[in-house]
Amino acid sequence: MKKTGRSPMGLFMIGIMALFLAGFLMLVLFGAGSYRNTVAGQQDNMQARALLAYLSASVKGGDSENAVSVRVGQAGPALLVADGDTGYGLHIYQAGGKLVEEYKAMDAPEDPNEAHEIAETQIFDVTLENGLLTVQTDAGRVLVHLRSGEVTP
């Protein structure tokens, strides 16, 4: 004799497969969201480290006798890094919520209209004491010990 009814075991197997498929899709969705958040956090961290590394490299690249100085102007403190004996150098300062730089004569005043943007920051504080340069930004703080020996405060 031939059975005409369906076995409940077939429905049970389809239900188990559907449950595994739904679990797999949920795992993929949660994993993708987790990965997206991790990558966003990593990019923010790399951007913050890039700003601090740029400031540190700029100072270390021009670290020679009396080459690094801090000047307080109308817009606040400016970090000056001389380019050898040329009389020119980098002027790094904050203008309009952005950290900017100019390459111009060392004694020239800063002009935000001619400056190039480095990064956005609301904080820019520079101090130079006993050969230790401290630069504070939104990204954090960098300390640079000047090796040149003599510095211009």
C-alpha cells in the first residue's frame, strides 16, 4: 500500500533549515555592523595620530640651533620652524577652527588667507620650556625634546 500523506519529518527538516538560515543572516548583519564601527574608530584614531605625527616631524625636521620658536600673535600662539639660514620657515597656527601652516619669512605676520589647512582643531596650545616643546590639539598632545641644545623661547 502506498501512503498519500506527507511525513511531519519533512516539515521539521525545512523548519530546522530555515532556522539555521535566519541565524546565519543575523550573524552576517551583526558582523557587518561591528566591522563598520571598528573601521570608523580605527580611521578616527589614525587621523588623530597623523596630525600629531605631522607636527612632531615638522619640528624634528627643522631642529637646529635657534630654529624652533613660539610666537604669540593676534590669532594666538604660532609655532615657527626655521628653514636653515634662509630667513624663511614654517608658521603653524590655528585660524577659524583649523590648524594651518604657511611657508614665509620668519619675521612676517601670519595671514590665514594665504595659509594651507592641516586639520580641524578647536585647541592649539604651544609651549616651549627648557628645550621641551609641548603641542596640544583636539587630537591629543605631543612632546618633542629639541636636540639642538639652544632654543629661542
